[in-house]
Amino acid sequence: MWARAAVRGAVAGLAGVAVMTAGEKLEQQLTGRPDSYVPARTLTALATGRRLPGSARPPVRNHLMHWGTGAAVGALRGVWAAAGLRGVRASAWHTSVRLAVDQTLENVTGVGAPPWTWSRRDQVVDVAHKAVYSFATGAVADRLVPPARGRRGTRGLWD
């Protein structure tokens, strides 16, 4: 039952990444912000132990990390939904988890910089996109994953 919840949560996470990516592309059209390849450089550092230069732009690795992280953190949200952690509050907490996972991986590999060193604009953009991911993931997970028997929780995003 928990494994099924995790798999369904991973599917919800992929849906969340799709929504987040669409939002990122819209935001980039409005702001002119370029694509980030920090995910690709993070994956390379995790997988090989070597750091790519900041100018490296490997798109396949970027997508693997972007979608893989979304699915992995989505699996957790699916388990939460089964455990009765559902709705808006769970999605808000999930935003913190998504941010923490990204920041931990990026900073432990030396690829990223601590967010308090970023510009206010970059902080707002990152938190906003991760919140979009988490709320979209949560809406799908709460729909796909029923609460485990005996678990209390709301039935969906707005309940």
C-alpha cells in the first residue's frame, strides 16, 4: 500500500514538474531570465564526483535531474497523502521539502550557493516555482492516493 502511494506520488510529482516547467517558461518570457543548468551540473557532480564548469549546458542531464527530483519528492507527497497528510497545509510543507532537497544537493556538491546569498528576485522566483510544483503535485497526489485505512485526513486540496 505504501509502495503504491509512492508510485502514484511519483506520477503526481511528474505532473507537478510539468506545471512548474510551463510556469518557468512563461516567467522566462516575461523576465528574460535564461534557463538554469544547475540541475545538470548537480547531477554530474553527484554521479561522477566531478564538477562541470558554470558554462556547461548539458540538456539531457538537466532534464534527468529536473524530472527525477520531481518524481522522487512527489513519491514522498504520495506517502504523505496515504498517511493522511493532505490538502493545502501538506502542500505548503511539501514546498519546504522540495526547496530543501534542491538546496542540499546543490550545496553539498558545491554547485550551488546558499539561497541567502542570492538576489531577492532569484529567491522569490525559486520559491514561487517550487510552490507551484508542490501545490500541483499535492492536488494530483490527493486525488490519486486514498488515505490508508484508519488514517484521518482531508479528501482533497481544498477540503
